[in-house]
Amino acid sequence: MANDDNILGKNIQHLREMRGETLDELGEVIHFARSTIKGYENGSRKPDPQTLNSIAKHYGKTVDELLYSDLTELSGTQMEADSIKDMLDLFQKLLPLYSSEDAMRNLNFKKGYKLCHQIMDGFSNGEVLRGTLITDTFQAFIEAFEEIECPEVAANLMWTIFVWWTQIFDVKQMMSLQSKLLSHKFNIKDYMKIKDNESDKLKEKKHGFVSDFDEVITEILKELKSDSKWSDLADYYIALKYVLAMVDSDLSPEMNSAVGMQMMLTFAKIGNPHALNFLKTSLSP
């Protein structure tokens, strides 16, 4: 890109197109109109330092890289690999896995824990999960739950159920939401937009999921709440259930999510580390 006075604009355009974003979508992320983004890309406008930093952060680049490096040679495969790695890191922060020496002595727990890492490996490689992988993981932990009294079993059962829940959503819609999460521009309204566009078939599937797992989840949360060291994790998952509308109540999905966010904020205020991490990871500017 020698002798090119519009390195910044071409870099922004290339990164946007590699991410599969429209001008409007990038505009939503940095809170500017599409005409402003178009101006950045064709060189007729220059972003201020704060906006430039936001764009760099959104695409996982430094400001210097945007200004001085030729990023137009960056392939879609490289971008996808970086995005998957970042998404995996985010996933691990929001849905932690647990193990202990006592728990690992149980063969079913050990099997379930290994399967969890197979799931994570699948995510990191961008693979479609094998059909029975999650159900096999769930079954292994259920059997361990009946055999031993270890909080790690209950915690990883909740992990498995939430992972299972994420597989119900439309992939393209979830990737759009993931992009906002990774750029720290996530807003609960973004999640609600996905819910507004759900088909009746998807709503029915989700309702069936909640109904099928309600009793199991209640028992798991009771187990975690009974141990003071794990009580915060139980509260976090209770709030997360509402945030993701993984509940069956008389409230609308929008109200359930709003209730969940309020719960998350309240738990964070009283020092719940999981709630604090959720807010820091998903909602920080």
C-alpha cells in the first residue's frame, strides 16, 4: 500500500468486510451513522482518537496497526481464527468449568470433564458439534451427581445446560451478537433483537427445553446454594437464566431479561465475583 494516503480508510473497510459487517452494523458499534463510516473508508473524514480506539478494539487491532500497517492482506481465515479464539476466551469467562482431585476420582465426572474439553476444542476449531456430544456430557455429569457429593459436579452440569441452550439459537444471529460482545459494545437490546425475530418453531423448541430441564436445574442450584463457597455461583446462574430468558414465567421474554440484568447488577453490588465478571466482560465500554 505504498504511496497511499488512505491506509486507515482501506484498513477499516477491509476489516469490516472480513467480519461480514455492513456500514450500518459498524455504525451501531461505534455509534455513528453509515455516512460517517463511509467517509472514514473513502478518506473524506477522519475519526477522532476515541473513535479510532473503538474501531481498533472492535477488530482486535492496535491503533498503530490501523494507521500504519497494510491490513488489506489479512485473510478471512486469519480473521475467523482470531475471532474464534477471542470468543472461546469470552465463553470460558462467562461459563467457567471446575474440577478437583475428589471429583476426578469419579469415572463419570472424569468422562464428563473430558467431554467438556472436546466441546471447547470443537468451538476453538470452528467445528459443528457432534450430535450426541452435549447429551453424552450431560449424562456423564448426571450419573456423577447421583454417585458423589462434589459441588464441581453441580457447577459443570449447569455449564453443560447453558452450552446446550446456546446451540438452539440461529447461528448467524448469534455471530452478530458475539461480534458486539467481543467489541465490548454488547447491549441487552441486541439480545432482545434476536428474540424479536424468533420463529414460532424456535420459540416452541426453547419452551420445551426450559420445561424439560426446570426440575434438574432447581436441584442443581439447591446443591450449589447449600455450600457457602458455591452460593455466589448459584446466584450468578439464577440471574443468567433470566438474562437469557431461560425461564418459564408469566413475564414476557423482554421482562425476564430485564429482571435478570437487575439481578446481575444487584449481585455485583454485593460483591458476587461472577456477576462482576459478567458485567465487566459484556457491558464495559
